[in-house]
Amino acid sequence: MTWLKGRRLGLLATAILLVTLISNLPAQLVWRQVQPHLPAKVELDGLTGTLWRGSVARLQVDGIDQGALDWRWKPAGLLSAELELGLNWRPRGGQVDAVLRLGASAVSLENVRGRLSAASMAQVNKAPFVLQGDWLLDIPQLTLENLREVTRATGRIAWQDAAGGLPNPLALGNLAADLGADNGWLVMQLTDAGGPLGLSGSARWQPAKPLKLDTRLQARADAERDLAAGLQLLGRADPQGWVRWRAQLQ
């Protein structure tokens, strides 16, 4: 049976060689194969390294600068026939760590932890209003099938010391969105922590579709006068002071 042991060793050596070759593919070569299949226009400036380990000095999505990105290949993903990468994303004023898993048809983000500056993200994405505060991310899993439908989502996004408005931001308090998935949509249950803005309701999102909001808003007693006036523009308040606001945001 010596020949059988030799054959197994040969197969093992071949597998190790293939893994080594794949992991050391130049990042530029891999990117040229992936880029045409993305649902948005993504450009990478300063792309260096390999599939194993590399970095991007500037990531642009639809012409919008989204900061720097590093990645590190995790071989454990081979056990489930997936490409698994550890990510470190550094947009302006923030930092986020996550694990990206790429399968045959699904893309998953796991263990997403970090902080984003609401002010910086609003400026970078050319929002027509001013934001303040921090977005705190704690998302164990977010899975997309064929980059079209959200099949699984768990976790929370908290907006700490939230403020927003134009020309000057108004204090809103601490707000949060608990994540879930429903029939292909990412569903966010919206709540507040008792600050100036009362918030309840939900938001629904799918790739390449508008964000759908179905909410109730209330300016509490400690809210700035302009906040109450702004909510009146959205609709008439009920006897408890809540304003129903439904909208679709691109």
C-alpha cells in the first residue's frame, strides 16, 4: 500500500501548491476579474499586494471617496468553499473591522464592529443636510444573495449624540436601528432612547432600491423649537403629538 500513501501525499502537495498559487495572485489581476460584475461603479486607487494580503489607498463607489481599505486572507474559508477576508476599513473620521465571505452566489459581512463619523459620511456622500454624532456598528451577520436580496441580518446600528438639519444641526438624542431580514429586504426597527426626538417605526432596504421609511416622529418637551417646527412640515400630529412620516430615500 506504499503507492497509496504516496498518492495521498501527492494530492496533498498539489492542493498546497494550488492554495499557495491562488493566495498569491496579484490583487490587480483579481480585481480586473471582479470589477465588471459589481452592481455599482467601484474604483480602487493605490491597489497593492495579493489576494493573501493587500491594501487600497482610496476606495471610490460611484465617484464618492470611501477611504482606505486593508484585507487579509483567512484560509479557514476553504473548508466551506468560500473566499474569506479580514477587512479593516478606514473612512474619514472612522474605522470598521469586519470579515467578508464570498461564496458561489452569496456575499456575507460578519462581525462588523466599528465607528463612523456621521458628519464625515454626510460630507463625503454629499448629503443635502448637516449631520453630527457617531454611528456605532455591531453587526454579527449581513448576507446578500446574488447582490440583490438580503437573506440574513442580525445586529444593531446606534447613532450616538445624533444631530441633523440645515443649515445648523438640531440635537436628536441617541437613536438606534435593530437589523433583521424579511423576504429579501433588510429591515431596520427604529427606536430612540428618550432624547429630544421620539422615534419609532421601520426602514426597509434592498441593493439598488430606495430606502423605504415608515416612521412616527415626535418633538419632546426638551427639543429645540426648530425641531418641532420641522416635524410639522412632514404632517399633522396625532393627539399624542406623533407625526406619521413615510418616504423613499435614494
